[in-house]
Amino acid sequence: MVLLSSCPEPWGGSEEVWFGAVRALRERGHSVDVLKTVVDPSHPRILDLRALGCRVVDIDRFSARRFLGANTMLPRGLVFGDFRLGQLEVAWEFLSRGRPDLAIVSQGLNFDGINLAGACLRLRVPYVLVAQKATELLWPEDHARPYVERVYRGARRAAFVSEHNRRLTENQLGITIPGAVVLPNPVLVARRSPLPWPGVNDGEYRLACVGRLFAFEKAQDVLLEVLARDHWRDRPLHISFHGEGRNRRGLEDMARRLGLRRVSFAGQSPRIEDVWRDHHGLILPSRAEGMPLALLEAMACGRMAVVTDVGGNAELVEDGVSGFVAAGPVPAAIDDALERAWQRRAKWEAIGAAAAARIAELMPDRDGSALADLVADELTR
């Protein structure tokens, strides 16, 4: 079996899902090779994969000698998205030689792994597609849609992490995807009950915004714009941003320009439970999501969340019950949801407890075994 990941970073949140599935499959005795972009040999997860006995191949290796030949791997004139042909050339060669029983193609979005899956289709390697995110901001162009449709129709199963993502992808392609299934992300914290409630020191409430500092998707810029409004400036509410990304400096400069005193940038946190020991809730102003790991973790730790109605957020958060849902990733909507949350801040502990109970009810998968079960079922066929 082979896992192909299109994540353009050393490690992304979307990869935690397939990592759990690969670990479960290895424990069941299956052989798994991992083909990934941007392999950092020292990354803990890469070390974990190798400790599990997985061969890890960096598909960013580039073969100039056969670069022109890579053009024959795609339909004429089509290079979908920001995909580099060198990656496809390496994957094609590996698949051609190895002829795996099954491939799992993990996509950070819903179309960025299409060329890797297309190689499986042309080489007649059975494959399962996994889509971590879908957004109304990114549609396949008309010339590419027939190709993308063929790849989705050719998949043995197409797994989405939220009902929203499945529905949006089908709308974007104008088809009902055969074999589509919704497999929510696993909850990657060990909590089975809420963490102890943190104190309110000096009357200050603390919310954490957890995720990549990538404004195009995560919309931290919109949150900063809201916090700059007069009625938030003097309130005892501190927002800390946890994560790294390509827009950190820009967001820090924006916060400084706006004169925001109750905002901080904490960087990457190695243990997410440590974040929730000190914060009263999560705020996610995202423009695009799948089923955010940060939201699952916060709710499992007993923290209320303020989220936008994108991806699977509203499938988890019951507005006013287990959190607060903003109608969209725009300042007015986020301001409204945050205001409603603020007016009920004395109830945040109870709302967080309701969030933990909802996660326990909806999300039994704590280790990626749901994806492993789906893959194992396809192997038996």
C-alpha cells in the first residue's frame, strides 16, 4: 500500500489524520510506503513513520533528465493548480515500479492531490481520495473540471471530513460522487472530560486563536480588525495567536499599527492541552476549513468556541449551546458572535462542558482508525 500526500509543508494538520490511519494499518500488519512533498528528515512525524517501518519518499526530488516526459502523464495542456511536474514524475515512477495494491491520496484541499490520484487512475492502481478542506474561494476552472470529475469518479472511495465539504465538492463538479463518505477528523487529545477551568486573573478573559498564520484561509486579519473597534479596546479580553505561518510578521505589524494592547503571538505550542489549561475559549475567524483539529481539541478539553460558519464548524458547534457561530468570515458577523459570547462570559465554563459532551457523543474516533477501517475494507475487496 502507498500513501501520497500533497501537503506543501514539512507537516500539516491534514497529515495527522492519515498518520493515525497509517499507524493503525501498520499495527494490523499492512505494509505502507509514504510519498510526501517537503520531507524534513528530522521532523518528529517522519521519524515516527520510519520507526513504524514505513519507507518515506520525498517526491520533491527532481529529475531534469525526465522532466519533459512528465508532460505525458497528464491530459494534454493540463497542469492542475500549483502542481510541479517533478513531483508527478517521481510519484509516477514509484507507482509504475511498485504497483501497490491500493493508494491513499491525502489532499490538504479537495483538488490539490488530483494529479497524484490521476496518475493512479492512468496506471490502474486502485485509490482512495481524502479531502481535508473545501472552500467556495477555490473552484476548478472549466477546462480542468472534466479531468477532476474523472479522477473523483475513478476513486474506490472519496472521504471528506465534513458534510459541508462533500456537498460543496459535488456542487463544484456538478455530480454526485460515487463512493463518497464523510469521515470526521479524529480528536487528537486524550481528554475524556474537560480540563479544570482556569481562573480569571484581574478580571481578564483569555481566548486562543489556534492555527496556521495564513490569513487567506484563517482570516486572523479580520479578527484583528474587529478587536480594533472601540467597544473591544477597553474590555478585559486577551487574544493569543498560537501557530506559525507565512503571515506572522504581517499580522504582528497589523496588530501593532492598530494599537492592540491585548493581543499576543505565542508561536507553535508543542502540547495543545497546555494552551487550554490557561485559556477560556477558542476563536476561529476562518474563511475556509474542513473539520478543524483545533476546534475538536478545544471542545474535547471543555472550552467554548467562537467560529465562523465555514467547513464543518457548524456541524460541531451548536450556536448558543456549545459555542457561538458567526454567519461568515466578515467583521460584522464575527463582531456579533463575539459580542454574544462576551455577554454570556459567566457561562463559558458550562458552555465548554456542553462542548466536551458533544464531542464525546459525535466523535468516537480518537486515533484515525475510521480511515484505517475504510482502507482495510477496500483492501479486502
